[in-house]
Amino acid sequence: MKSTHLVTAAVAAVALSVPLTLVASAAPDVADRPGHAKKDTLRQAAPKGFYIGSAAAGGGHHEEQPYPDPFTSDQEYRKRLAAEFNSVSPENQMKWEYLRPERGTYNFGMADKIVKFARQNHQVVRGHTLLWHSQNPAWLEQGAFSKEELREILREHIFTVVGRYRGQIQQWDVANEIFNEAGQLRTENIWIRELGPGIIADAFRWAHQADPKAKLFFNDYGVESVNAKSNAYIALIKDLRAQRVPVHGFSAQAHLSTRYGFPGDLQANLQRFDDLGLETAITELDVRMDLPADGKPTEAQLAQQADYYQRTLAACLAVDDCNSFTIWGFTDKYSWVPVFFQGEGSATVMTEDFSRKPSYYALRDTLAKAGRR
């Protein structure tokens, strides 16, 4: 059983001068003082069987930015990604828009590289995502397909993509963001709108047939608390599992902002899904903030951000089968937040030059304390 009494990390007092040793895999322990080894990276600090992950930057909005593809071009970034994490999620490289530029074309190059990188660095992979209303290619959204054709397009896609990585993906986000804030199925989702809600069960069944060992998840934002959207997932999952649909997990993205209060019922909400016999996960955590005019967060802002990171991790650690915790990028250098949230930023645990923020130490210290219990 995981302890529900995790001590809040003393994030502001951690020295910033400890050097980071970087290699192609997890960095070795760094001596804190004679006779005492310090677990210097997140993956070293994590309890056994707990996966601490990051999105692997690339695709999507990165293609419009004034820098080359981060995952392939930035060696320092790759070293940090390998050293700090034992789980990776393609940020955009497995989404339909990137993977299927044309109907008869699959662009597997980058996804293959990420899966190979993970294998070389003893990391698991979260696949993201198979059924979503956003980031779909124009040929799909604007095509004049019959219901039978559209259903076959999705079936063929799931069998091709999941089958290609059979045995190499730990968890798949099968259905992503299918409910709106009122807890109603999204009508802008082409699959649900054109084929009806039954296509959700089909997608899970097809994914399970393509890779019986992969854990299959629902994934959404705004479901950190007990609310209409998370209630809708509870009801849907109960119904699907009654039909023996292979739904294995539920994950909260946790894109948080210091503009709003922390979702204090996060642990209780995750526990509701755990009580259904599901695995749970945090999959896309970042904590954005309104930046001062000079673009540099204040110490108070960094402390509040660290508190949000720590409390999110503590909530996950307190739930028995919440064993996967992913941040949506670890460096501000490649964060999606400033592109989509004007005036907000500094949302990750490292600065653009890979310096560790208080939020990094909040995560590392909390992981270390959990590992000692």
C-alpha cells in the first residue's frame, strides 16, 4: 500500500550547485557527502515500479518554431531525457496529423526513433493517441467518407499503428478528450459524430487485439477534480467494463495554471477510478504562470509552481495503482505553453538552459521519500 502521508518537499532550500552527470542512460549516483550517495535524477529517486516520464518534444507546433526538431537535433536535450526519465511519450509524433499526412501514407520515422531511444535507455513508452477530435489531417476531416469507410479507416489505423509497436508500448491513450466540460460527448469528434458512441468500445477492442499486453487508457484534461467531466468518465467506464470492453486505465493530463487554485480533490478523484479496478496516471503535467514584464518568474511564483508539482505527484503516489507520472516536457526551451497561452510560460521543471527549478527538486525529493517507505 502506498502511504497517504507524504511530507511536502522543502523545495526552496535545495542547493543548486550539485553537478549533473550526463550519459546516454541513467546518470550514476552523485555523492552528497562522504559515505552517503545521493539519487541525483528523477528516475533514480523514483520508487521501484514507478514510472516518471516526459513528453519527447517534436512534431506539432515545433515545426513552426525557429529551431530544428528537438528530439533529433539537440544532444543535450536527449541526454537529459535519457538520464532523468524511465518513461517517454511522443508529444506529437504519434498523432494522426503527423503520422498520417496522406490517406495512404504512414510517417513512422520519428515514432520509430522514439521507441528505439526508449529501448536503448531502458524506458517504457506511452502511446499518444488513437482517437481524438484534434490534430487530425485535412484529408480525414474534410473527406467525403461513408460510415463504413470511416469505420474501416479507424480500424485499419489502430491495427497498423498499435500492431507496429506490439510489445513495445506500455500504455496507449486510446480515446483522448472525448467529453466536453459539461460531461457530454464532443460533437466535433469526427469518429463519435459520424459513427456514434459505440465506436469508442470498438477502438478499445481493436487496440487490445493489436497488442493484448498494452494497457489501454482514457485520457483528458480538466478531470483532476470530481466534476461533470470526470463523472461522465466514471459512468462510461462502468458501462464499457460491464460489456467486457478492455479498458485498463484512466489518466488526468493535469495542465495546471497558477491563475487557479490547486485541485485539492485530485487524490480522491483518482481513487474513484482506482476503486473501479483501473490503473490511473498523470500524463501531461505542466504548471504555467503569468510572467512579469521581464519574462522571469519571481521566487514566490517558482515556489507556488513547485507546490503544485509536488501535490500532484503526492496525490498519484497515494493511490495504489497510480504508477505512471508524466510531465509534458521538462525544459522551457521546448514548452508548448507560450505558443498557446499568451503571457503565460515557465511551465516546466527546467529553464531553457536546463537549470533545475524548485519544481524539479519538489518532484525528486517526493519521489525519494516515497522510495524509502
